[in-house]
Amino acid sequence: MSPAATGNALTLWRAFCGLCILASLTLLSLSGANSAEPFPHYQNPRNLIARRCRMPGVAALTFDDFPNERIDELLELLAAWNATATFFVNGPYDARAPMLQDATLAPRVKKMHSAGHQIASHTRGAQTRLDRWLASHLGISAPRFMRAPYGECNATCALTLTLAGYKVVGWGMDTEDWKHNTPETVHRSVFRVHEYLDDFKARELSDASADIVLMHAFPNTTVTTVAPAVLEAFGREGFRFVSVAEFEPG
């Protein structure tokens, strides 16, 4: 994504978060007229963001910004490990909707969906257009799981989206493949994966449930190096790979 597109996406998302605040204040005000404790189940809205698997012995691999030109390679890798993943697909960042006009996008997303992987949203400002595109091109219902651009979703944002029927998904383990996305630096992402698992084992967690793992659509680093390292490292520890929807009903 170009710097200009990145800036536009972040500006749109922050504007949306501002609207979230206004909407939440309105909802809280209206409910407060009938209850001294509005939304009692949401006293800590940050807990509404899924960051950790809620099942023992599983790990959730999530990929942002896919699909790219090496999606077939990644799907074969996931199949070899009997792994189900969650793909957070971008929507358009401007009125021209460049991603949704890409003739290669529909068949790639269809392959991901047909292989049994979860299709989720990585956009909000263009959510309706993305929903319509998925329905018209692939017959996929609107994703109820979403990850905010750059993970920017504060407590108000999380509460508003939850009340609107969305399940907000964050992450607990960032491979930082977005930072180390060159052949010369990708080994640092692999090191983070092993460091995370070493710490995980040292804590001797009784539930043995892992954090949600964040990766991105970098064809020459994530697909070739980071994803294989994650699958091998977690698989060696006996984790089963599932979609977020398997432990977070939406």
C-alpha cells in the first residue's frame, strides 16, 4: 500500500472512531434513562476485543491484507498442516475502489473460502461496499468478524462495533512481519515466534491456549518464511490450528 493510501485509510478509520464515540454516548444516554447501570455486561469494553484463543490446545493464525499472488502457495502450506486460518480482507480505500476492481481478487478470495478458511473484514469506512462485493462475486455473507486498520480500536470503538453486531478481533502475538519484510530481516520475525513459544512454555499456562497470531500479505517473506516457521513451531508443541470463528462465535 502506498504512503498516500495508508494515510487515507488511517484518516478514514480515525474519523469513523470519532463517530463511534458519538454513537456510544447517545446509546449510553438513552439506556441510562431506564437503568442506573447501562450495558452491565460491557463494564470493560476492551475485553470485547478477541486477542487470545478461548480453547485449550489451539492456535489461531490470522493474515491481514490477503490475498496476494502467492495465495496458492500459502493455501497448500496450510493444508499440509491441516490448518484453518482467518483472512482479514481489505476493502477499497477511495471512491474508485481499486481492490474491488482487481480481476484477480475474486478468484483468490474464492479459493480461500472454498478451502475452508474464514473470510473476515479489515476495513470499516468501506464496509458496505466490501459486503456487497463478497455477496455478489462469491455468495459470501457479510463478515461479522473484523479487525480495525492497524488494530486501532479503543474501548468506545469496541463497544460500538459489538453493539452493531460485529466481533472485533485483535491479536496477542505479533510476528512483526510488517516490520521485518525483507529477506535480510525476516529472520527477526522467526526469532519472535520462537521467543514467544519459549515464554509460553515457561509460564506453564494451565489452559494451554495460545494468543491470536498476526501475519500479513508479504509474498516474499511471510508466505515463504514466517508462516512456515509459525506452523512448524506451534505444530511441534502440539497446537491445532483453527479459525477465530471456532472459538469466538459471531
